[in-house]
Amino acid sequence: MKIICIGRNYTEHIHELANERPTDPVVFMKPDSAILLKNFPFVIPTFSDDIHYEVEVLVKINKLGKHIETQFAHKYYNEIGLGIDFTARDIQAKCKEKGLPWEKAKAFDGSAVIGEFYPKSSFQDVNNIDFLMSKNGTIVQKGNSGEMLWKIDELISYVSQFFTLKIGDIIFTGTPAGVGKVSTGDELIGMINGKEAFKIGVK
Ligand code: ZN
């Protein structure tokens, strides 16, 4: 399986990192080795002094597809979840500066937290899903899928122009404002639709 991630999909997050508003979705990938194993803590890697959390709505693909039209995209997923796109912000800044690829900053081991998935039918409207993440009991990020610049179905259509989507692939749909640094001892809890989708310790 592969993990396809979308960057800069929420206006306020674009502003907080002083990025340009993209004309097309920003797309990058994580390999399956990036997945943080269930019930394991996130271990801060030695190569970075500035690991940020980014809470994101996840979409799990359940049907093989390529060149999917937006109007049919809803047929290609039936589960939605929540996860974290851990990012080595210091390394990413260097990559951006030099115009280099982001993999070292975004695709390292443990950088993909994949929480619980819930049936699409348990959400009234996929374009109106509330989610949040707390760090040590304080809410740090709060979003609604309706605030995405490109909605879930549009993202599926867009990325499927480039990559064949396979059963089990996961799309990280981008993060709202409020990203920040993690430190040893932190506890991150993600909630979607009022349910706890993940609880991660940081070591
Ligand atoms: Zn992200």
C-alpha cells in the first residue's frame, strides 16, 4: 500500500507557515515503512530538533482506480479516519530552501500515525466532519473537513490522474492551523466525530 499526502489544503495553515496558496494540490508520499506501529510511542528521531505534529483526516481507498472523476470519487472509499503527519520542520525548511524533495522531512520511520477508521456511513456529511487534536490535555488543532481547499472527492480525482489508487491506500488530506513541536513526554489525542481515533505518547 502507499500513503499519499496533501499539503497546504487549509488556508490558515498556509498562512501560519507563510507558504503560497497553491494553484493545484501539493502532493507527496510516505512509504509503508513510515507507519507508526499500533500501540507504539512516537520516538523523536535524532536527526531533527523540530518535529511537528499535523493532525489530518484520512481516507482509505477500497477500490482500484485511475483517472477517477470527482462525481464518482465517493465510490472509491468507505472508511474515514484520523492520523498524524509528523514532519521534521527543520529538515523540511532546508529542503524547501533548496527546492529539494521532502522525503527526509516527511517520510521517515514513524512519521505516519494511522488511527482508527470509521465507516463513511457514520458521518452525516464527509464535507462537514469535525476533528481535533489535544496535546497534554490542551486542544492544539481543530478543524472541519468543510474548510479544505480541495475536498475529499476532488483530492481523489486529482491524485488518481498521477497514481493508480489501490485497495488499502491511504490519503492524508492536509492539516488545519495549529501545528507545533512535540517534546519527550507529550501525549497526543486525536478525536474525529466525537470519538477518540488515536492516543500517542512521545519518547
Ligand atoms: Zn501534512
